[in-house]
Amino acid sequence: MAESGPIDAPFATVTLAQILLGQDLLDEAERMVEQLLARRLDDPRVVALAARVRRRREQGEIVQRPDTPRGTDRIALELDGDALRIGWELTAAGGALARRAVRYSGHEVVRLFTALAGPRGVRRNSRDLELDHRAGRLEPFGVPRGAVFVAAVGFRGLNGAFVPLATSAPLVDAP
């Protein structure tokens, strides 16, 4: 991804900064929060968002650990205390099939869908985590408590198309 320039101040909003943070675009979220703090230092939402960005920055990068392949496209979710764990495998045959569907250019990803009920209805979010291994495990940061999660492993084309090869069962995190 190319290095992005500064975000234009008229477009800096709390909502957009939250979206950037939810997609793990920390640099962009941090720049936007800095602009918001410069304009609205007394806004408690901006101060709270700045603290979230700081905590997320302190957590570091999401670590992927390789796992032993079993020879099938698969993905599974599990909760272990406060941590959401994702285990996946994307076979060479499955990857090749998905690449053909999106004309060969793109990335192998785990797509994590999150749904969380709130006072204004259900908030939905999805984020793509690029894969470093054909089979592995990871623990994403910033997942909300009390949400419903579904994950898919597949191939995301440069055109934005996503070809899922395996989808997890829904996982409900009861509050």
C-alpha cells in the first residue's frame, strides 16, 4: 500500500477515525485523531478515541502463527477468555481456483465479519487480514465484546471482489 498523505481536515470526523481504527489503519486513524484533538480538545468522544488509538498502537502488530496443514480449505473461530482466535487453512488448489475467479491479482485473506447490537440498531463491520501462511492461527485486536462473529478465508482481488473458500459457523460472544 502506498504511503498516504495527510488527511484533509474538513473530512476529519470521529466516525471516520473509528472506521479507520476498526480496519487497523493505525497511521491514518492517528493522524485524523490528532487533527480532531487540535480542533476539539474538550470533546470527550475525541479524547476517548485518542486513548483507543494509543492502546491499539501499544498492542503492536497482529501475529500470525503457522499451523500444520490438513489438506482442506477451512476456518474456525473460538473464544478464549477475552481473546478471539481464528484458525484457517487455504489449500493451493483452493487458492488457485479463487485467483482465477478474480483474474489472478490480489491477496489471500481472512475476512472477519462482526455484528454488534447497539442503541441505534445493529452495527456491522468487516475487515480483511492478509495471510502470511497457508495454514495458521491469529488473534485480531479490537474486537468488541458481546458481538457475533463470522469469518471466511479466501482471495480478495485488486478489484475488491472476494471469493470465499471456507466460512466459519457464527460465534456468539454473550456479554
